[in-house]
Amino acid sequence: MGQNVKVAHREKIKRRSKARGQGTAEKPRLYVFRSLSQIYAQLVDDVNGKTLASVSSMSKENKELKGTKTEISEIVGRQIGEKAVAQGITTVVFDRNGFRYHGRVKALADGARQAGLVF
């Protein structure tokens, strides 16, 4: 029963934060998903319903990464930032997807900022 309460609370936060900011082609939404062992990041254009770029800790270039989950999250953040800058995107709307801005989510955001993204 405790797990269902956690999921419902995260869904409530998720709906609230998604209502605040939608991504466009010029200013896409940086969507973050964190599972127990992996982390995923996508740049989403909500107006056209397209994913502009995506990186995860499971992608081909990241299969061999060693380190803590937080260190890997920062690397993934840098990679999504580099992909965005290569496409000419400098500002994004950060969507933490109901997760706390803490730990791996914060590390991903810091990595994206190091790569040149502004949010």
C-alpha cells in the first residue's frame, strides 16, 4: 500500500509541473526519468509532439561507464546538453517529472548546465 501512495503523490506533482511549462521547438522541455538503476533524459517539443534528442545511461556510448549513479547522471546531463547545443538549442524548460531536485536529478541538471544549457 505504501508504494501506491508514493506513485500517486509523484503523479500529482508531475501533473502540476507539466501544467507549468510546455516545450516548443525553440525552448523544448528537458524531461528526466530516474529508475532505480538508470537515468534517462529527453528534449521534447510538445507543440509538434516530437523528441528532439535523447540520452540515457543505457545508450551505446554509455554502456561502459564506471562510477556511481550520481556521476553517471552528470555525464548523461552533459551529453544531452551537448546534443542540444549542437542543434542550436540553448534554453530549455526543466521537467523533473515529479522527482525531487536532489541527488541524481540535480547532477543531471548540473551536467546540462555545464554543457551550456540555460533553464
